[in-house]
Amino acid sequence: MSGDGWVAVVGTGPAGPQWLTPETADILGRATDLVGYGPYLDRVVADHQRRHASDNRQELDRAGHALDLAAEGARVAVVSGGDPGVFAMAAAVLEALDRDTEGRWRDVSVTVHPGVSAMQAAAARLGAPLGADFCALSLSDNLKPWAVVERRVRLAAEADLVMALYNPASRSRPWQLGRVLAVIGEVHPPATPVVFATAAGRGEQERLTVTTLGEADSSQADMRTLVIVGMPGTRVLEREQGTLVYTPRYYEGA
């Protein structure tokens, strides 16, 4: 990054400071301004940066504000939870740059830095459910039609991909996860493992549930939940130390 203003898009990980990468901690320490969704900014322990909090649905406005600050010489960390490149602010910042037809931010340095994603945290808590081919899907239909969500879910199930499902439910759309599980159930057997990981890594808030496609209760999920739907070959190991879930590296018939 240059000595002039810059934007660094970072992720704090899914929980506390133990999930923060050293690179991101260094960037946060050098930043003059922090821009992000309020609850994500609250995870950052800092004493000198100016904080610019905004609502969770104001991504493009937030990105433009960060770029404007950097154009004025500020060193701006755009803060996401998890990994900034996974359903988070990196795409919004680049979209804002792409729309900059007037060249307002031509000279602003923009970099993206990896973090620990929610799906990595949830998977590690249970073992290795993402140990073979998988995909990540957002169930939110705020920016895409619901028909596209259903189609992608069905095709992923038909392709035998393990699915990490982000944004599975909210107060305004409590029915969508149930519908998605029903669509997957038209392809996979009822015994297919399903994981609900709520607030993974957040101490007493953490709730991990291992169930099956036939028994899964979609009401267990909220916006803090990452849902992992296995493939039929995904295995559940019941041990004295706790339940482990993994998807074998090999494929039946290979």
C-alpha cells in the first residue's frame, strides 16, 4: 500500500480476537478510519481510529464512503466478519470501483486480505464436513431471485456437492431454509447429515447441532447460523469426546 490514502478490506473472523489473522491485526493498527457494519466494528479493539458504522444493507454506500475517505488521504480498513471475500464487503468495494465512471477513486489503492470464514469455523468445530468437493451458497434473495436460489441448490445436490448455506433465515424470510431442505430432500436420502452451527467460536453463544435431512428443524437457524448439508457419503462419528462429521476424500465407485 502506498503512503497516500488506501482502502484495505479485511475480515475479523467469525468470533473474537483469537480468529483474527496477524496481517489483519497489523492493518487495523495502521488504519486511521474503520468502516463497517456496527456489530463487526464492535469486534475491533482500537483506541485511535475514527469509526464509521452503518446498517448491514448499505454495502455500496459504505464502500463509496470508504473510498471517499481514502481519496482524501485516510488509511481505511473496511471491516467484515469472517472472510471479506465470502458474501461480504470485498465484492461491494470492487463493485463501487467498477461503477466509478468519473474516476473519483482512480488513485486509491485497494487491497483485500483473507480472514477465517464462518464455514471454516463451523466445519472445524465438527471435524471435516467440507473435506471433499463443496460449494457455498447464500439463501438471501435480496439481490437475486428466489428461483435462482432454488435452482442452484438443486443442481448442487444433483452434483453431490456438500453445501455451506449462508444467510439461512431471518425474521422477514423464515420459510426459505425449510424450502431449501425440501428441495435437497428430493435428491438426497433422509439420512444425509446436516449441521446447524450457530455463533461458532463465540463461547456460550455457540450452538452446534448434528442431525439428518429427514429430521432437520429449520426453525433452529437464524442469521448467526451456518448450515452445512452433507452428501449421502458424509459420515458421522459418535465418540465419547463428542460427535465428529467428515466427508471422505474418496468417492464411491472411483
